Amino acid sequence: MTRPGGFLRRSAVTTFRDRREAGRVLAEHLSEYRAAADALVLGLARGGVPVGWEVAAALRVPLDVFLVRKLGVPTWPELAMGALAGGGRVVLNESVLTELNIDDAVVQSVIERESVELRRRELAYRGGRPAPDLRGRVVILVDDGIATGASMLAAVRAVRGVDPAAVVVAVPVGPASACATIAREADDVVCALTPPRFDAVGQVYLDFHQVGDDEVTELLAAPTC
């Protein structure tokens, strides 16, 4: 079912109306997982949840949420120096740390701050509901796109650490280099669009509004199968 080392598949479309449409496009490339008894979609909160809901609904498999927090450079929060995933998994961008001469104390401070927000979201989205057991499952990680790839890489490594049957990554857009990096660690990768000039995830969306907590919880409560 899976392709060791990753396999990039691209779409003929060039833009998406919104995250929901992007999810429907991704689902077309994931038909081999449709109604698989062991498959589970995890939407990376928050933007990956609307995309993930459409994927899960089309494949008729369950949806849950996966928490990842970007570790932004303190003086330039949009620039990722790494990412923190649920379970405490941290992935650091060593080239950014070296180029900006960011020391361990600064990194640890950002990790501690983002850990607080990660725990808040975990409670907001799940309440007392436990995280799903991923052992032996085909886990499809979905986000609304990747830029540096740090957040998705942290998610892949965190999921890999709990012994799934396979880890699949599906995103509507990302730079070819980041998709290829993730393909070296995931079992299967769908990256629908890899623009020759990648500026930001939002460049391929007509509607790229900020997803809020209420939208996430509503989607998680809506059945997909």
C-alpha cells in the first residue's frame, strides 16, 4: 500500500478556493486508502483540520487532530527555527540557529512558551478524550501546506515513535525541496502543488482565513465515516 521513501504526486490545479477544496483534491490522490480499516487522518492544528476533514470524509476513515507548534525566532516569529509536536518531540532547524547565532537558552525559552499553548489546545480540542492509539495504524498526516517543513517533520517523527504501520503525509502545497525532505522519512507523500517560486502557503488559496479553535472543534465533532 505504501511507497518506501516517499512518492510525490501532483495535481493539475494551480489554486484552491479554500482549505476544504484543497482537501477534496488531496483525497483524489489517496484513493488507495479509502475505507481502509486501519487508516486514520490526523489534521495538524489548526489549518490542517479543515483540509483533513475533507480527506477523511472522502476516504471514509476517522479524523483526529495532531498538535504541532512552530518554534519561531524571537525577533522574527514567522521564521521557524524548529517545531514542537505532541508528545514532546522537537525538530530544530540547525541552519537557522547557526546563521542567527541563537543559543540553547533562547531555544529552550521558546519551547517552554509553546508547550503551554500546545497543552491549552490539546485540552480545548479534546477535553478529556484521550489521543487515539496509533500503533499498527496507517496514519495520514494532513496540513494546509508546508513552508520549511519543520512542523510536518516533527509530526512524522513523533508518530513514527509510537509504531504505526505507515506514515503518510498529504499537503496541498509546499516547496519541492521540503516535500522531498519529508519524503525521505514518510512512507508516502502527496504534495499537490510545488510552485517554481514558493513564497508562502497562502499563495495558492483564494480564501486563507485564520482557522480558530471553534472551527477546529466543530469539524472534529462532525462525523467523517
